[in-house]
Amino acid sequence: MAEHSLSAQPTHSRWNRNLPPRLHVAPGDTVQLECVDSSGSQVHPRMRVADFLNIDRGLIHALTGPIFIDSAEPGDVLQIDIREVSHKGWGWSSVIGGLGFLKERFSHPFLFHWQLEPTETRSLEPAVVPLRPFCGVMGVAQAEDGEFRTRPPGIFGGNMDVRELCSGSTLYLPVLNAGALFSAGDAHAAQGDGEVCINGIECPAAATLRFHLHKKQPLAGPMIESARGEKAVSDEEWIVVESASDIVGAARAATSRMIDLVVSRWGFEEIHAYLLCSVAMNLRFSQVVNEPIFTVSAAISKSVLPVRRLF
């Protein structure tokens, strides 16, 4: 099990399965990825909003990768252990006309700079915001030929903005191409569920990831084993992630996949799994701003079910 380092540059801002891999690794290997902020290093701590409005939007997300995982083939599951995600001490958030969950109410551009302490920021006094860095984009190359913008997430993962993808969590993705071709970026030092203004605390970051492969395992879309939450009482969870243009449809799909998971891994009858979801599952809007696609997470605390491994 080797350890590798991968610099951020050159980044890419499109999904394209024909992009040449920047790194080849074996299952079990660990990679430390450097990630620039989501603007592709165009935003800096002293930037004014007038200059921010002129950045090249085509560079948004600025992902590190692709990483080729040896022996990965379509039909396999790629497991990504998120060993650590750390910020670099600063970040930014913005409001952009025509974007965001409340775009009719907040139409004037705005840019805010954050100074980040190791575990919190006091930049927006009197609020004290806890920091829990994660990569908003983590995904494998899509199954089709062509270039695809990184804004919409999908079964391949991508721009899910699921805040539980922090240090200590594990992400499972279906492999759609030989080598999987994994990339990550769009790091956030903190983000609320929904990411309603269109940004979390966008920041450069370093992410240490370990890759594992599960051969010939069906997986309909992203799934997460989360780490313990911000509060000591917060449980680790099983999380199913669904993205769709219909937010209610995404919620139904996530619920249905959670039922399937409970049936297949814990042996419940379907009707009992449905009841369990009704009394113990939480539905969350992970992001509501990547229109036309929304992301919903369905989560059940690990304390509810007997301990087991998924694969």
C-alpha cells in the first residue's frame, strides 16, 4: 500500500472520461491531494466584489485529478476513505445575481472573506462558526463520451455538496469506466445543509484519501458512512445520496434506496424496512442551489442497526 502526492495543477473543470490520468494507484494506496479553491485560485483574500464579478466562470470547481485506480472496471464499487481534509486558513463566500436558493430576494452581488482558525471562524461576529472541511466535489468520470460541466451531480458523485464527506467518513461510488478516473475539489471549510446562498466557505485545502475496490458489486449511486458529527452526541450514519431535477423525486429515490439497503444488508422484510425509515431515517437537502439538479441525503444512525460492513 503506497502513499502518493498529487499537486492541484493542472486542474480540470469538466468531466471527461478521455482526460489522461495524472496519477495511477493500486487499491489500498493513499493519496494526498492538493486542492485550490473552487474559483481555480482566481479569488484572493483582498479581492473586491467588482473584480470577483469578472473571474472566468468556466474555471469553476477546478478539480484535482483524474486518478486511475488499477483493475477498476465498470460494475465495481470504489471505496474512498476520507482520512483527513484540512483548510489553508482563509476562505470566501459570495452572492451572485440569478443564483442561490433565494435569488429573487438577494439579487445584488456580494463577496465575503473569512479568516479561519483551526476549528472555527469568528469572521462573522458575533457568530462562531465551527469548521468541518470537506470536498464538495468527489466523483468518478461519467460513462458517456464528451465534456460535461461539473455543476450537476449524479450517480457518479460529483458536485454533491454533502457536508458529511469530512475527515473520518467513507464514500462509495459505482465505477463507470476502466480505472474509475476519480477527481475531487471545491473544498468547503464549513457548509450548512442546502448551501443556500450558493457557497459554503470556499477554500483551498489538502485531502488525504485511501482507495479500495470491491469487485462486481452493484451500486445505484453514491453512499456514505459518515464520521461522528460536530457534537459528541451525534451518531455515525449510513447515508444514501440522490440527485435529480425534481427534489421530491430525489427524496423518494433516496428513501427507496435506503429501504433496498436495509433489506439487502440486514435482511428486513420490505414493509418492515419502510416502517424503519419512517421512524428512524432523516431526509436532508444537501444542496438546493445547483439548479436544475438538487441533492437529497437519506440517513439512518448506525446505532439503530447491528454493526456490519457493506462490502
